[in-house]
Amino acid sequence: MRHVFTAIAASVLLVTLTACNPFTDPYEDQQRDGGITPAAAESALLSIEGISAAEYGTYDWYSPGEGGLFSASGMDVVLTVTVDPEFSVEDHAAFFEHLAATAWSVNDHYPKGAVVIQLLGGEDVNYDWLSVAQQVFPTLTRFGNATSAGYDDEDAEWYRGGRLLTVGANAYGELFGRWPSEPVDPPSGLLDHEPFTPILEPAIVDLRLTITDRADEDESCYYLSFVRSGQSVTYSGEVTAVLRSASGNELQTEVIATHASYKFFCFDSDALPKNASVDVATGEDADHEFTMVTESLTAD
């Protein structure tokens, strides 16, 4: 399974001309002074109250290109951080930036590709990390929870689940300067000694009301469509839709059954009420919690 989080920048591969083959971009490790060891970085993170585990690793990747042309290889960085269930992230931007700065300060193998912060706990899986990443890396245009390094996340040896905050190593260099950067002390107030509050997804999204003709049946219809949302599970409750005239009178009421995601309100072609609207309301899902939706729509 390749996650597509919801997204600021997966890794960008820069083609470098080489003497032997101008159409390849092989990885070359770089030995540099400065920075800290992986063990020192892990120890520093574990000193923060509320972080229960920290693991730094580097993982090589290879992209074969096409027909031997434009092949590339590199080294991804993965920093896995686990937050104790009794704690939650309080200052999201400062927390993300500190983890990113720590990852960039580790003097191990030269990063080329993606830097992945793998976050387990601390926040609901549906939290909007996109906005946070835009604060930390304001020059980026894309964000995701999947790398472009040539493997699927769950097949990677480092994959533990949770939320993946993936940004290209080039963007890290723009923000923190030359690798490895010097380590920084954590600011106060990163974590709160309270469990995070679950974020409920809306039961349905992308609601639309349009007018369409059924020429074969000589009918004109108001057509209601929507998407049953859910990251890991899909809303499976009922959706009630009430078609109302322009003056607010009830014309038709339909209960849209489990798993269906549309409804036609049809009339003879010459009898379609003008300027009608539809009131939509979701019900309970027997197995999972969602934010209930009530909305009134007019035709596009």
C-alpha cells in the first residue's frame, strides 16, 4: 500500500552530469565533520518527557530509469519517534521542526532523497499535518506520507505504521543549511501530558446537486451525489435527502441506503420544479464514529 498523504514534498532527484554517463545520478556518500551520532540523537529525543522511543536509520534506494538511462540511487533518512499514549503534541510546528532539525543533525550517511519523520502516537491520524509542514517548510509545494524512493512503505524494513511526514532532503538543506547541522536543544512546550483528542471525519463529503435529463424515460431529474468518507473505514450509515421547492415545501424524501452514494429526484420533463433544493442529513454509523453532516444544496 502506498500512502498518499493527503500533501508537501516527496523527494526530488537532481540529475548530476558525470564523466562516465551523463544520464545517471549515482549515490556518493560524503564524509563530513560536525553533527552528532545516531545514538546521541536518539538519546536527546528520549530526554523529552513524553517520547517513549526514538530510532534513526538510513536506507538506500535505486531507481533504474528507462532502458538504463536516467537511473539514480540515493539514501533516505528515517527518524521514527513514538509518543507515550498519555501525551499529545501541543505545539505541532515546533515539534515537527525539532524532529526535522534533529534528523538533519545526524552525521551518518549523506542524505539524498527523502527525510521521513515516522510519528507513532501524539496526534490523531487524521490531523492536518499539511498546514504544519507549510509553516516549517514554507517554500515547498507538495507534501505526502509516501516517498518516491522506489518502494512501498509497508514493504520497507523501517515501516512501523503511524503518520509519515516526508520531505525532500533538498528542502531540509534549504531550511537548516549544510548537512550535518549542529544539534539544537528542544524548546519547551512540545508535548502535553494529556492524551490527544480524536478527530472525527465527516460522514460524507463532496456533496453536489445537479440537473440532468433522462431522455429515454422523458424525465428531468435533480441528481444528488456525495462521497462516503473515511481513511481506514467508510461511513456506512443512512443518508436522508429531502427535496424542497423554492418556497420550502417538501416535495420528495428519500433515505439513501448503506453504501449508496447518489439519488435521483425525477419528474416529467415539463414538470421539473425550478430552483429546488435538497436538505441532506447523515445518521449514525453502527460501528464507527463520524462527524454528522447536515447541509442544504441548490443545483449547480
